[in-house]
Amino acid sequence: MAAGRPRPGGGRGVLRSSALLSALALACGLTAMLTAEPGLRIGMLAAAAAFATTAILALASFGLGRRRDARSFAAVCAFAEGDPAPILVSDPALHVLYANPAARREVEARSGDALPELLAGQVAGAEAVSRRLWLQAHERGHAREEVATRGGRRVLALRVLDAERWVWRLDRLPDRPEAEAGAASERDPPVLTLGRSGAVLYMNARARVLLGRRVKRIDDALEDPPLRPGAIHRFLTPEGPVSFAVRCVDAGIGRKEVVLEPLEDPTLPEASGPDGFEELPVPLLRLDPEGRILRANASACRLLDTERAEGRNLSEFMEGLGRSVALWIGEAAAGRGLHRSEFLRLIRPDREIFVQVTLNRLRCSGAPEMVAVLNDATELKTLEAQFVQSQKMQAIGQLAGGVAHDFNNLLTAISGHCDLLMLRHDQGDPDYSDLVQISQNANRAAALVGQLLAFSRKQTLRPELLDLRETLSDLTHLLNRLVGERVELVLKHDPVLPEIRGDRRQLEQVIVNLVVNARDAMPEGGEIRIDTERITLMEPMQRDRAMVEPGEYAVVRVRDQGRGIEPEKLQKVFEPFYTTKRTGEGTGLGLSTVYGIVKQTGGFIFVDSVAGEGSCFTLFFPAFAAADQAVAAPAEAEPSAPEPQRSGSGTVLLVEDEAPVRAFAARALAMRGYGVIEAGTGEEALQRLSDPKISVDLIVTDVVMPGLDGPSWVREARRDRPETPVVFMSGYAEDVFSEGGPGLPNAVFLPKPFSLTELTETVNRQLA
């Protein structure tokens, strides 16, 4: 009868696996029917066939195994019918499935009975014995133990037939003297039965031989009491202390079985010293109070990247992050901060490694020493730095968005009132040039604010369908002028590049910024290559803490042959205000602007660089799906701009909480012939509209205001005036405020800062 380790639940596992494989085959088949790409269809059909074949083979193997197990069980039952020894077959839960005539006669066994309860009338400690044998058979496939019964000594043996059937046999042993009984089989583990107070109630023959005597209390047999289940203890034997692993099994009614497992393992190397210090897998150092290394084990030497550390000071190998190593060692030697770990950086030229060091004091041969336990904390510090960096970038993004909003209000008032002044001065006026300077610098400030908004991804985009080949070709003339004569610009396009959806002006700014940075990295000249490529990802791509989802992408690579970027600076290039250029040569917003524009477009940007060899920026833009053409089509149509100086008529309700902006907008609209009703808040605007005598042809309102914001009060006002057109003004992006609720019909967006002409043209279009 073959014995093997049991496989509980094996049949159910096969059925679940077969069901899963069948589901996968069905899914692959449906995918093949639905896909339009021939290559993918063939791959899916092949996968479906493979899954289906595997499921069929698994089910066939399972059926053959079940029939083989049934034949084995029938053979066991036929063999046991004539055997004089009691034989029982149970399931893994120890419920009787079969009992031969001897078992039915001696232990009165019936199908369905609990085996420990049946044996309790014959075997001493039947529940503990059966559980102990069950554990051993679960590991080895078989087990046996000599037990005391009413009829004398017997051997209770257990063998695993299959995953569902366990065969038990109770064999009688011939009577023999007590002295011979002490010569227990070396295969049986020492077992002691303990009571509640640690009293030894029973010892098997192997335990009596091991300890050389009968023990009354377990503590009397231990060199290192008290007993700890699962620990390694040293037991007192006639040959001296011997170590055993202690495994405890609950025997019920306040009793427990203690099984002693030997620790012999010939594969372990001999310790080079009496204390095994060198072989310990944890890096350990012994230090004197001044920090000099007295001893270092092999693990510590590997971590410190040295062959021998004895005699050298700890400060030669590591440096503190906030305070010096000497100060920390001095405090630890004085007994302060011993149980608080310190993070240090190893002084290694190959890579940056952080260690977590814990110190403890001891006295060795009368002299004070310290033991240092080292743990490699590089991964922990890396995760901590990444978390701090993400928190910092999020905080800077929020700050940039808030500052940009307030600056846009100020710039709107400055440039607007400047436009009003320029209307009253002709070009020959001496003050006209000063006004032009004010207007130009206001526009420069607006461009800087736009970069902040691009970084925080809160700028307003005007997306349209773009062919990157055409966009780059139109930009080539400008790029050639920017790079100069010593730098050669090379473009290479994929002929099947898919279209993308993005803001042409913003994407041109991305390319210009990357090319200018590449030019500055090659002061002696060189080549800048711009390549485009169509890439289809079949599975997610994980890179630089970003997950690029499967799909089709248009990829742009900008390569240079410059000086490259050092590894420690590579992760900081997209941070705002971080620059490697000298003061006055850059603001540090170029790459952060590129990052914000690419992310707001729905793309990804990665950088690869080797110091002294050059850098490569790779941009992934999701391809525009043809199914979305109907959705994107309205965004492509741009209304024709009216004549800038055209006057209008009608009444405009102007709602703006910033008084300078409201004053400029009211004067500008009044100059174009519109009647203007002003309000400082949404609540004030609703109060004015509550008068049915007031007729309003257009609403011009800010988005972010104290109390009711723009979209909220406009929705409430449109309950009584549903057809009134609206112009929303904001220093934030258009999609920021629209996320809070559904869009409003017959409404347009005017980003701040805006000029007098832009305001009047937008109002004219809405009233046309």
C-alpha cells in the first residue's frame, strides 16, 4: 500500500482549476471573436485552445485518480476483512469510514463514529495519541507509536491511503520485561504528558531512555526553565545537556503532550569560534566607548565593503544624517539613547547605502563595550524620500495654483486699466511708450503665471486633433533658428504615426523647451534628434513610479549629445525652480512646465541620461481613437472672431468679487455700448435678479467667489431665466470648476488675465 503525504482538498482544487481554465478559454475565444486585428485574433484562439486542452486533461486525470483511489480502498477493505488486528479507515477529520470485523468486535466501531472517542476505551490518552499521530502522518505520510491499552502494550500505526482515507491499525505486542521495554525504538520521538502545573503525568519509553530517569516536574528536566512551546530548550541527560525543539499538542482536560524534536543537521558548518559570532547572519560590531571597532563579523564587513574593520573608527565607514557619529557614540557610551535606532549613511564610492544602527552597552572582561546591530535601511530611506518628494510636489502644485489665481486677478486689473489708458493716448504721445512697457511686462508676468499653472496642471487647454509630424514640421523653422549654426537638428518620423488630441500651442512649447535644453547641454555643438514612433503596449508598463496602461501611443524622443545629467540630479529635473544653470540663465520652470503640459494632456514623460554621453526625453501621448471622433469634433470648430472695435447693445450683469477687475470690466463694456449691472457676490446677483423688472441679456461672472461660486448661483438664477447666456471668468483652468457638477448650456469660458479686446469680443459672440 503506497503511502504519501496527504493532499487535503485535492479533488476540489482540481475542479476549481478546471473551471478557471475553462473560463479563461471562453474569455479568449470571445476576445478573438470581437477583435478586428488578425494577429491578435490568432493569438487569442491559440490561447483558448491551450486553456481548453489543459482543462480537459486535468479533468481526465482527476477522473482516473478517483477511480484508482476507489480501487485501492476496495483492496484495503478486502484485505482487512480477514485480519485479526483491528483496522479502521477514517477521513482526515478522524470520522470512521470503515471498520473490519476485529475493530467492530473489540472497539465497537461503526461508520461515522469519532475515532478518538472509540479508542478512548482501549488506549490511554487516546485523544492526544491520535492527534500526535495525525500530525506526524500529515508531514510524512505515516506514523506509529507504542501505546498502553487494557490488554497490554500495543502499537497504533497510521498510514495515509489517499487525500480522503487514512488507515489505522492496532497491533498487539508480546509481553516482555520492563527492562526490555525501556529499549524504545530510535524512530519514536521522546514524548511527555504534562498536567496543568507542569507535573509530568506520563513519559514514553524514548523519553525515559533519553532523560535516564522518571521526571516528576518538567522544570526538573530543563537547564533553562520555564518551558516555552515552540522554543529550543536544553534538557538534562546522563550525557550532559542536549538541545531539542519543543512542540506542544493540546491533549484536552488541562493536559498537553510535549514532543522533543532533535536539532541535528549535518549540513551546518562548524562555528569558527566558541560563540559563533562570525556565522551570525546579522551584521554585528563590538565598539569601545570612543567608537573604535573591536570586532566585526563577516556580515558587517560585507556591508561596510571592507575585508577587515578591527582597529578602525566607526566614523571612517559611516556619517550621520543630522549629527556627527562621534557625538552619537559619546551619548550612547554615557547611556543616553541606547534603545533608539540611528540612521547613518555609509561612506561608499559605488552606491548610496543607509543603515539603521542600534547600540547596547555591556561589560566584557571588566571593560565597558558596546554592541552595534546594523540593518540595511536603503530601501526604507528611498521610500521615505519618494513619499516626501510626492508630498512636496503636491504642496508646490497647490501653492502654484493658488498664487496663480490671485496673480491673474491682479494682472487682469493691471493690463485692463493699461488698455483703457492706451485708448486715450495715441502713438505720438510721450506717455504711450510707457504704457506699452507696462502692457508688455504684464504679458510677461502672465506667461510666468501660465508656467506655474502648467506645472500644477490647472491651465486652460484648447485641445484639437493633431498630427505630430505636421506639428513638428511647422515648428522646424523656429527650432533651427533656436539651436544655432553649431547644432544640427535631425527629424525622423514614423510613417504610420497615430493622431493625438492636445493643445497645439502648448505642445509646441514642450518641444521648444526640450530642444533649447538640449542646445544648452551642447555648448560645443552636436546633434539633436527628434524621433516619432507608433508603439502599442499589450500589457501595463511600469516605470519611474508611473504605470502606462496598455494601448496605442504616439511617442516622441528628443535626444542630445550633451554632458548628460548626474544620477543624483536625474530625479529632480521636473521639480519647479530646480535648475543646473547659472543664476540668470534659467528660472527652473522649463521642465516643470513640460511635465505639467504632458500630464494634463494625458501623456507621460520619462528621462534617460548618462553623464558625459547625453540625455533622451521620451514622451508618450495616447492615440486618439476613431470612435471618439464625434465627441471631439465640436472642439475643433473655432468661431470666427468679430471685428475688435464692434459696439454692442444689451444689458450685462457683471459679477466679480475683485473690485479692480470689476471696475475695469464695467468700464470696458460701457465703452462698447453695453448697459452694466454690477454685483460683488453671487448672493447679491441673485438679489438683483429677483426683481422681475430687471432685464438681463448676458451674465458675466467669476467662478471662484466667497459664498456661492459662479456655477452654483448661475444654476439657481437659470430656474427663472433659463435662456440667459453666460460668460465664466477664472484664473484657474476651465475643467477645474466644471468637475464639481454638470456643464451649463450656452456658456463660454474666458481665462484670466484677459485684455479689453478679448472681453468685448467674447461678450459680442455670446450676444450675437
